[in-house]
Amino acid sequence: MDMRQATLFEEALVISGPRRSGGRVKWFFLLTAFVYAAGLVAIIISSILMAHPQFREAVLEVALVAPPPPPPPPPPPPAGSAKAAIGPTTGRVVIPTGFVAPTRPAKSLPSIDTEAPEVGVVGGVPGGVIGGVPGGVIGGVPGGVLGGVLGSTGPVPALPPPKVEIQTQAPPPPPSKPIRVTTGVLKGNAIRRVMPTYPAVARSAHLQGTVEVHVIVDEEGNVIAAEVASGHPLFREAALAAARQWKFRPTLVSGIPVKVSGTLSFIFQLNTGE
């Protein structure tokens, strides 16, 4: 082999090596892409199936373990009890419709009462007296009263109706002490007002002033007590004499007249020209 052939052989090896390796890499990539694509498709399909409730239940039923077998049927009843309650071939309860002869004789016969009935009135009751009245009561006495009490000598007297006592609530007693009222209320209940006479000594001395008189009014509206609380001594007698002549309407508490007390004010004032 000369140098030219050797050079051509080496060039062929150099060119054929990359082509051969490039083909293997191509098939490897194709196979890998197919596997990944198949896995991706399987994941997508499984997620769709699991998202749907019907497919999810079907998958769970297939994945779960099979249920245990049902329990065995109960054993059949004994032969003797089956024959007594069920017919031989039909399997229904047999009810006799005619006379059935007893299989065992009775040990004893029922006793028959052979005593003769009591002699008495037709239609009597047990325990009645011979010769009694039809429809009478046991223990009754001939000639008794219908509805009477056994052992009594005559008709039972009617009980008087019960007495019904209606208790009415007594009104509360009036208070012992007079009730204090204001001057305005006391004057508002006045039906007669008497003004005092101006004393001549006070008029000549040009005196003026106010006298307050404390009064007590009874249940009928009359002044039963009067006392001067304050004021000039020259005006007190005139104010007391006027206060005792006042008349008031009765003051009611819960509809009951009561005593009241209050203060009356009398103003003694001269006219401008005097």
C-alpha cells in the first residue's frame, strides 16, 4: 500500500466515524422522546379519570380488595319440628278443619255441679231472702224507702246547701296624722276665703308685712286648728281670725277623706294713697 492509499483509508475512517455515531444518537433521542410523551399522555389521562367522580369510584373499586364472601346460610330446623308445623310437600302450615281425635286420653273429667238451685222468686239473685220482692236489694227491709240508707229509720234528709261567705276587703283606716300639703294645693281646694281686717294701729303706724298661719283641716274641710308661724305681732290676731273661717273641699286618699295640714299666707299692704 502506498502513501496515497493510506491517506484515502484514513480519510474514510475519519468521515465514517461521525456519521455512524450521529445515527445512534438520533435513534436514542427519538426513543427517549417517545417514552416521555407516553408518560405525559398517561399522566394527563389518569388525572382526567381521577377528576371525574364516576371514573374515580370505578378505579377505587378495582384497586380495593374484594369484599369477604357472605356468611353461610343457617342450618335447617330439626325434622320433628318441621313436620309438626309444615306440611310434607307443600311447605305450608296445615290447619285442621274437622274433628281431630285426641291422641292421648284425658287424665280427669271436669266436675259437674249437681246442687239444686235455691228455691225462691224467679229472677232472684244469689244471697237473696226467700219470699223477697222482685228487683229488691240484698239486705233491704220490706217497706223501705227507695234510695234510703241501710239501717236508717226514714228517708235521708237533704243536706242544706253550703254557705258561701264572700269576704270583702275592708278599706284601710285613715291616717291618724294629717297629711302635709303645699300652700298652692291648700289654696286650690279652698271654697271660701276670708281676708283679714287691717288693724287700725298698724294702719296709723303705716306698718306692712306678711303673716303665715299653719292650719289643720279635718275630713269635712273645716279648719280645726290654726297657729301663727311667722309675722308681725300687730297682724297675728287678724290673720288667725281670718284663717279659722276658711272652708276647703275634703281631700281624698284612695277615695277616703283625710286630714291635711298646710300654711296660709296673709299679706298686709297699705294702698298708695294711704
